[in-house]
Amino acid sequence: MIRIADGFAILRALDGVEGRPIEWAELGTPVIDRGAHAIFPIAVASVQDAASSGLQEMRRRLEMDLVHFYGGDGFHAEMLLDLDAGYGRRLVETSVLVRAPRYWWGIGRFAVVLVQSVEQRREFETLALHIIPKDWVWYSPITPTTKRAASHLRRVIREQETIGGVADVVWSWPSGTGAQG
């Protein structure tokens, strides 16, 4: 397993972000900057290696950090990721085996989704933090009752459409670093 970044350090940096627009690289590197959202690669492992279990353990620890620091610890404030709508559906629509998009956590105006996935060739498994606008996972598709709510809903849908058909769960790492995905 190759650790690429410190996920908890990225979360702490995100916790202090205010205002718009955001410079993703200020939260940590490496980052896959997609404008309205970003993907922070955390680790990569070969599926055949025992390192894959190390990746699962890293995911579990980061998930516990999210619960403890951003979920209320004594109670669970994480939200179930709806796999039939919004960003959850975009994750499912990938042709990649996505192992762990169970929850999302709200940090400020953002939603954090911890994604563990196996690429199509079944050679590499990756762990990444997907940081997206909170509205992408927490808005009501019910007909809005005010002009402001209708405008907000149209903006959210437009933002989601700009990212394309499916979520960007497949990322690659330069071979010079020793990791690929």
C-alpha cells in the first residue's frame, strides 16, 4: 500500500474554509481539482496484496475520525448517501466497484464522501476523499415553494450536470511516485 496524503489533515484544513471560491490546493496536495468539487487521493494498493487490507483499515480509521470530529461522537450525525439520486447515483453509475460510499459528512458548506474503489482491471484499489458542495447530496427534489428555492434548485442541478454523467472515481497517479491507479 502506498499512502499518498493525510486524510485527516485535509479534513482539518477544510474545516477552516470560508467564503467562495475555494482554492483546493490550499487544503492539501495532491488534489484533482474539478472546480466545484475536488478529489483528494489518500492511498492506493494492489488488490492481490495483503496491502489491500491495510487500505480497508485506513478507511475504517478515517471513517471513525469523521464520526468523532464531524459526526458528534456520542451520536451519529453522518448522513446516509442516497445511492439512487444525486452524487450517490453518480458513484453507482461508474463501471468501477465502489466499496465504501455509505455516508457523507457535512463540514461547513461541503459534503465529504469517503470512497474506496477498485478499478476495472481489478489490479488497484484506491481510497479518496470526495469533497463536493453539500447541496449535491442534501437538497429536496420536491417542487420548491418560493422563487428563491426554485432558483437554488436549478443552480444545484446545473452544477451537477457540469461534472458529466458519472462521478470521477477513477484517478491515476504518476508512475514516478511508485503508485498507479
